[in-house]
Amino acid sequence: MTLARDDLAVASTAKPARWSFDAKALIAAPGLIFMGLAFAVPVLMLIGDSFVDRDGLSLAGYRKVLGDPYYIGIIGNSLQLACITTAVCLAVGYPAAWALARIRGVWQVILFALIFLPLTVSIVVKTFGLTIMMRRDGIINFLLVNLGFIERPMRLVFTEFSLYFGMVNVFLPFMILPLYSVMRMLDPRLLDASASLGAGPVHTFLRVTLPLTMPGVIAGGTLVFSISVAAYVTPGLLVGDRFMTMSQVMAKAYLNIRDFQLGASMAVIMLVISAALILASSYLVRTPGGERR
Amino acid sequence: MALFGSLFCRLVLGFVIVFLFLPILIVLTVSFSSSAVFAFPPPGFSLRWYASLANADSMLQAVWLSTQIAALSTAISLVLGTLCAIAITRGMIPGAKVVATFMASPLMLPGLVLGIAFLQAARDFGLRDTYSTLLIAHVVITMPFIMRTVLASLSLFDFAMVDAARMLGRSYPAALWTVLVPNILPGFVSGGLFAFIASFDNYPVSIFLVDVRTKTLPIQLLNQVEMSPDPTVAAISALLILGTIAALIVCDRLVGLKRMASI
């Protein structure tokens, strides 16, 4: 009850004229109290834990993470993974979303469903499928050998190729869907207007299409970056310990080596990265040039 | 030139769809293979891996646990989330926008961070029971999906209808139940479906909360993939895929896929 009462108290001090206590507001109380206790408190406690060790307040966890080239390298790995995945998803997703937005009628519904459906399939299942594809006797080697690109099957599992292939495979729809929803709104007559005013296709793309679809690029980019920087299942199965990421370190810190302060500090650093990203993207969308939703 | 551009985009789209479906089709193919190794192309067709599922006790237990957790957490989120969303939409509580963002924010946090936070909190609060810890954590996971869809549905709902029902003699809860609930049913269906899938498929939070005897399906599946991958895993994955498609088709009949995805 405390949360709801606090809220009401704030309301009555802000507007002293309004005395009426609306009992109906109490319907929000169970959900708010639950989320306060089960979500806000644990996250705040985790942040607190990262500043505490056995002797009380300490920054030892952060000193360990940020002072050690090994852990700096791991943060770098996570950022690199997220950057490359986002860049490839954008490069492939942009034209695909464009085609999806320009097609009309029943085909659009069908193709949309085909992009959407893989999202609902479990990530563990998809990654399992990817590991089968990457085997020496798997379909990728089968295709490469039969198409004459390579002589003999090569090792693909646990390489960075399989990592990026898998990451893009799992997260590409998260780029296409936001792009599509923005591109669908774009008036195609604008492109004709640009062309009839003498602009070439490249010029039209850079001056009309790209600026107008920027909100989709920002939304998709933020989404793909933030989920791939925190990805755990896909990198774990496709490269394992050869390419350690922040997620692997956090999981290891809690599940294997039981260094809770290390895990908590890593978790807070990841939290800061995600928060910074969300703030940056909402700032970008609001600035003139991006604000055309 | 423009024609060339649009042709290029369509080619990319076709390539993308094939690319996205590759691992899914591979899992389906392997599940019908007569061989225990994952060679491509498979040497023959058989249903033996589906038959062997009947004996995969730990896997079936995991399916049952995940189904329970996903259904219960979705139901709890639907009730708590909808009540909260009504208060937010009606401006009954101050700072409605902040409250809405707060209720939807677990989706924006990295899953592992949430999982670690739950693990530590459960320890500090002395919560030992794996089942209830999992359930509480999954309510937090499912809440954002419910909040987003229900808030969107409520923004289109005319609350004057609730007032009308009250003037005609219904109590406030009865008015909500008979007037509001049927009207925003599509929001419940699509939000509930996504919430269910998010919970059923969750790995990064559950991994910190499960114990040896109580494992959710994604954890059990990944264990099996890492330890002894055989086509039984593919068979259960194939059933999962078919189940998801069936659920999507049912929900599409009820509310329309386009509408579900756009919210």
C-alpha cells in the first residue's frame, strides 16, 4: 500500500485544492507494489551490491573490471559484437524492409508474416539449428563444396564467421520491423517529385529517403545493438569461450566462480551501456531532422 | 535505374527470408532423419525421434514446468497490468507517464542483469522455493508486453461506456468486467501471446533461478544441446515450432496478425 499512498500524498501536496481521494486509484496498487518489490528493489540492490564487499563500501569490483586489460578486452568484445551485428543487420535489413514496404496487397501480408514468424521461434532452437548448419558435414559446407567455392569441408563451428552469421540470423527481424513500419508511412510521391526535379537516384536516396527513414534506422539500430550487446545464448553456443563477452563473464561470475562483486560490477556496466543507448536514441529521435514520425 | 534498385531490394528480401528460415528448416529436417548424426542431406526418413520423446522424462517435465510458469505469469501480469493500465489511462495516479515507463522497463534491461538481480534478491530475502522465485521473475518479464498492448488498446477505448454501465446500476468492477474487458480483448490476446512466448522462451533470467530438479524448457534444451545433441532435441524443437505457428494462426483468426505486430 505504501507506494500508492505516497503517490497520492504527492498529488495532494501538489494540488491542495483537490481533496477528493479517488478510491479507484487503488486498482493500480497491486501491480505497482509488485513491480516495486519484485523489480525495482532487486535492481537497486544489485547496483548497491556492486559498491560493497565484505569490509563495507568499496570500488574493488570496478577496479578489477576497469583496471584489468583482460576485462577491458571483454567489454571491447561485447561492443564489437554488437557494432558488427548492428551494421550487418542494417546493411541487409534496409533494402529488405524497403522492398517489403513497397510491395502491396496479399504479398505484403505473406512476406511480412515470413519475416515475423522466425521471431516467435525460440532462440535456443534457432541457435541449435545454426550449430547443425555449421558442422563439417552441415549444409553450409555442403553448399560451399558443391558450388565449387572450396575443395574440402572446413571448420566453421567456434569461428567468428559462425558467430556473426548466427547473430545476424537471430536478430535481423528486430532491424527489419521498425524500418518497415517507418518506410510504410513514406509517401512514394516524394521520390517521384525528387526525380522530376532532376535528382539522380543516389541524390534522392541521400536527401529524401534516408532522412525520412532515419527514425526507423535509429529505432532498429538501438534495438539490435542493445539486445546483441547483452546476447548470451547465441555467442555461447556458436563460439563459446574463444570469444568471451560481458554476458559470459557475468554468468560465470555467478554460476561458476562465485565472484559476486565482479558479476555485479559487470552487470552495472552493462546497465549503464544500455541506459546510455536508450537515452541517446530518444535524444536523436527528438532532434530536428529525426523528428518526423 | 529505379527499376534496378527495386529489383535489388526484392532480391535482398527473398534472400533474407531464405536466410531466416534456414536454421528452422534444418531443425525440422533433422527431426525426421533416420540417422543419429546431423549429416546433410539426411540418409532417410523416420519418426523414431518423435517416438523417443515419449521416454524423454526430463524434457517432458521441463515442457510442463515452462507451460505452467508461462501461463501463470501471463495471467497474473494480465490482471495486475490491466488494472494499472486503467489507472494510468484515466489519470487516476500522478506521474502516469513515468509509471507507464516504469512498468514497461524490464524489457529494456539486459536479461542477464535482471536474472542476477532476482538471484541476489531471492537470496537476501531468503526465498528458497525455485518455483515461486521463477514465477515472480516471469511476472516481471511478461509485464512489459501486457502494459504495451493494453495501454495501446485502452487509448482507443471510450471510458464513457463504463460510466454508462455504472449509471445503469453496475458496480465499478462489474462495469469493467462486462464492458471494458470484451472491448479490449484483442489487446489481451496479442499481449498475452507475446508475454507467453517471452516467458516460455526465456533463458537469461531463468538460468540463474533454476535448480537441478526444476528446469524450464530452454535451460533443459540448451543443456541437452551442449551435452548430448541428438535428433530428440530436434524433434521437441520441431514440435515447439509447430505449436508456435498454431498459436499464431489461432490468434490471427481472433485479432489479425498485422494488428498484433504493429502494437
